[in-house]
Amino acid sequence: MLDAAIDHLETAGQGRVWTPWPRDLAEAFAAALDGDGQAPGELVEHLESLLPHGVGNTHPRFFGWVHGAGSPAGLIAEIAGAAMNANCGGRNHAAIEVERRVVDWTRRLMGFPEGASGLVVSGTSMATLIALKVARDARLDFESRAQGAGHAGLVGYASSQAHSCVARAFDLLGLGSTALREVPVDADFRMDTHALEAAIAADREAGRAPFTVIATAGSVNTGASDALDTIADIAARLGLWMHVDGAFGACAMLSPQLRGKLHGIQRADSLAFDFHKWMQVNYDAGCVLIRDETLHMQAFSDRPDYLSREESGLAAGAPWPVDYGPELSRGFRALKVWAQIAEYGQTRLGAVIDSNRALALRLAAAVDATGDLERLAPVPLNICCLRHVPRGWTEPELDRLNETIVRELQLSGIAAPSTTRIHGRLAIRVNITNHRTSEDDIDRLVEEILRLGRSDRLRATARER
Ligand SMILES: *Cc1c(COP(=O)(O)O)cnc(C)c1O
């Protein structure tokens, strides 16, 4: 199995991007569950047969959504982690200490003050939930932990480009997703901060309790980052908790040339981001940082006796991860994060980010230079939204053509961009967060988009409906 896994990674740049799982294999997997146990050889055969059927994100021409590509360091670390089988909810052992060191490295990278706390979590969705729970409870003097928050009229703000995990956190926290106000964006897809202030004032007027503003550092549609310093000023002046969703964008802190775009991130009360996207750590691994450790602990710890915990032995070493988040039993996610940083180092991880950004700019330049292609948004980081635009076509026809191009690229196994809507128009959305992607891959993508967009077959299906 180890040989097969290494071969798989060595050849990750070859073959198809995405290959659907054949029915017979799916059925063999189902049948095995009802069987009476397998010999090791048979089991390994099953496992090996799975390898070609991932989502495709290890391949250099996977451009969909925002998926990281993983690394061999992750594979090796997960072997060590599996051998230990550590439970990282708490207690006094090496895995807890490794997680603390990883969180501390992250704290320094993001410019948070000493004493800030954090956790390695499954991803930005969980990190956002944890951060906004601290924000909610801190606002209500932690009475919400026993009483709930339904009565308080809490409302928060994020731009129309914010990720859906923010509204989901509002839902899960009992605030209701409509308590998250959608603030419009400017021409660069950044939060309109005048509209933010107006929305806060209107809610106050109506007797509601604005408690948080969620800024985005690297939006999922276009890679736009809100004006973090301006938002930090507004949050400070109006007494709101500033949370930053930096799922992939926050990792631009690893790049000396991009870091400046994120100025103000160090002023946030909390930050959620992913190791598994632009830092290429294997799924899943994200991070939450909380500026004020006391508030973090007050929102999650169930043990008022924490001050009198054990000094030595397995029950020592508090506070534990369980005091900072909703999970008790949890695996040793931090090990693969540690291995990634230890093996590649901050400079090389940053260089991947710069290289990805250069590729996004190369793509943008190619689009701008090609009459049949149109770019639909600026390219502030690593995402380029474009479409094929034959002259004289209606908007619905263009939408269908570009949707078909994306589907054909995916089905042919040549490349896997995804789609989004920019100002109502269907865009081919190309996200580059993969250390394996090269200039050739970008050039090939442009070639294939042009070939498909000009093909009579695709043009006929897009127009005839
Ligand atoms: C991916 C993403 C999320 C969600 O993160 P998960 O790790 O998938 O939970 C949130 N916000 C942004 C901007 C993202 O790109």
C-alpha cells in the first residue's frame, strides 16, 4: 500500500484530472461491508483501486473551488500519527504540545499578540463557528452559554462575497442566518465600508445589537480581500468583534510580496483559515486564532476548576484543546501541519503562493490578449474568472456555452475548473492553489477553452435550447 501511495503521488501530474468511480468498484466496496472479513491482500487491492478516483485536486490541472493539493510530507506524517493513535482532546502528551507549537507558529505568522490562543481544526467552517461562538458569548457576558442567545437581537455583517460558512455559523449558534447582514461590495468586490457603517447604524436604530463584522481575506469568487485596516477601525470605534475569514487568503502572509495586501489582519479579534488549501497540507486541517485567550476559554471550558488542575502526570498540562472548542476526542491533525512546515520551511511554502499568483496573472494576460475571451473580475490573488464570448450572442446563450465548456473539460479529464456567477454572468472560474501547476498547464487550459468554445458541436448545443 505504501508503494502504491508513493507511486500515486509521483505520477500525480499524469493522466486524467478527474475519473468518476466505476459502478463495479463501488459495488465491490459495498459488498465488502456485508462480508465476513477480508485477507490483508484483498483489502489492499480494494484500497489501491480507490486511488485514481479522488476529486482530482492532486492533479496540476485541477482548478475548481479552492482545493489544496497535499504533499508527501502529509503522507509520511499521517503514518506516524496513525501509529500513535493519540486522542488530542486533552491530557499531558507530546501531540498536545506539538499542536500548541503549530498554533504558536501560526500566531506569529499572522501577527497576533503573544498569549493569543488557537486550535487546529477540521477547516475554516469549524474555525468560523468556534470564533463566532466566542464573539457571541463575549458580547452577552457568557450568560448565553446557559440561557441561549435568542432574546438578544444580535446581528452581524459580512460582504455579499463572504463564504456560506459564515451564515451557517449564525444558524448553528442559534442567531439565525438572517441575523447576518449582507453588505454590498465595490467594483473590486471588496466590502463597501460606508454601507457597513450605515447598516450598523440602521440596526442600532431598530433596537438590534450589532456584535460582529466578518471581513474576508481572499474571497472564494474572485480572491478579493476587504479593507482590513478600515474595518478594524470601524469595529474598534463601534465596539464590534472583528473576525477575519482568511480560508486561503491568510496564507498570503507567507509571501513577502503579497503580505501587504492583508495589512490589518493582525488587528482581528479572531481569524479562521485553512492549512489544507494554500499551505498544501493534506485534508483536513484548518486553524482558529483568538486574540484574547481568556474569552476563548470562557466560551468553551466546562470546568470552573481549571485553575486548580494537576501539576504533573497525565492529567496535567491544562488548558487543553477541549477547553477551546466543541470536540473532546480528536485526532492528531497538527502533526501533518508540523511536518509540512518542518519539511518545506516558510520560504518555500511562500514561494508556492507566489508561483500560483504568477500563473493567475499569466492566465489573466492571455485572456486579455485573446479576442474570444473576456475577463470578468480583477485578479488580486490566485483566482481568474473568465468566459468565452462569441460576438452577438445573448447572455443566456453565453451562460450555456461556458457552462458546457467547464463540464466538457471535467468529463474529458483534461482540466477541472468550476463555475461561478459574476454580476449575474456565468464565469469559468480558475483557482490556482496547487504546487504542481506549471505555465504549461495554464497554456493548455487556455488552448482547450478556446478549442471547446469554438467547436461547432458545443456552439450548436448552447444556442439551440
Ligand atoms: C474554503 C473556504 C471556506 C470554508 O473552509 P472549509 O475548510 O472548507 O471549511 C470559508 N471561506 C473561504 C473564503 C473559503 O475559501
